[in-house]
Amino acid sequence: DEIVKKYKKDRKTIAINLFDSLMEGKERPDSDVDIEIVSNRFRKWVLTKSKKYGIIVEIVKCPKKHLFYQIEKYPYLCYEYLRDKILYDPKGFMKDVKKELKLYFNKNTKIAKFWEDELEIMRKNKAKGKDLKNAKQVYDEAEILFSDEHKVTRDFFN
């Protein structure tokens, strides 16, 4: 809540999104908090990790320009936006982004199925206390499978 309040005060903040188990209401005592801030203030995509009140907090700072680039060049990596929870979106920016991505994944059902299958495997393994594939590995697999180059070329989430 502190983080959201801080960034909501910034006029350049466009949207704030919540991801993963907390957003789904399936958090556990060892769950982290994953937040994305979309802003015109940021110059480059950055992932930071910190600990607040004993909880790991991961914050993605995403320039609006980069989000457009990411969606245009790597739409097959943007499935998570369909599942996120929008915490702040005063002008409907993220709502519109989600609408466009929903159309993309409705047309590309093979890609949507890949993500649903991977997320289900991760959920089950987490519930059993098994090791999880990390998100980077899943993004790498998706990029290799669905990009024209069939290799990892992205310059974010490395």
C-alpha cells in the first residue's frame, strides 16, 4: 500500500499493476509482492528487489515507451498482463492494453495454452513445495518457441 501511494502521487505514473499469488488471493507466508509501475518518468526497464516488513518486494519500473515496445515486438511474452490486477489506472491505459492483448491471445490460442499450462505447472509445484522453474526460464522458452528468430533476443527480464 505504501508503494502504491508513493507512485500514485507522481503525475508521471500511468499505471500500477499487481502480479502473481497476491493478486490471485493465493499468497502463502513465503509469498513475495510483485508490482509493476508504468511511468513516463523512467528511462529504462528495471527490476528491483527489496525486503519490507520481512516480505520480499519486487518492483518492475517500466517506461510507457518500453511497454509499447514490449507489446509490439514480444506480444507472446505479455500473457501475464491478462492476469494482473490493476491497482491504479486513472486514464484507462492498462485497461486498453489488456483489451488489445486479449485479442492477440484469442487469435493465438497455441501461445495462450502454453502460458496456461506453464502457470498451472508452477502453481501445482508451488503448492507441493517443489522447486519451481523460474519465470525467466519460462519467458526464454516462450521466446524460443514463438519468436521469428527462435532464440532469446529481448533486452529486459534477463
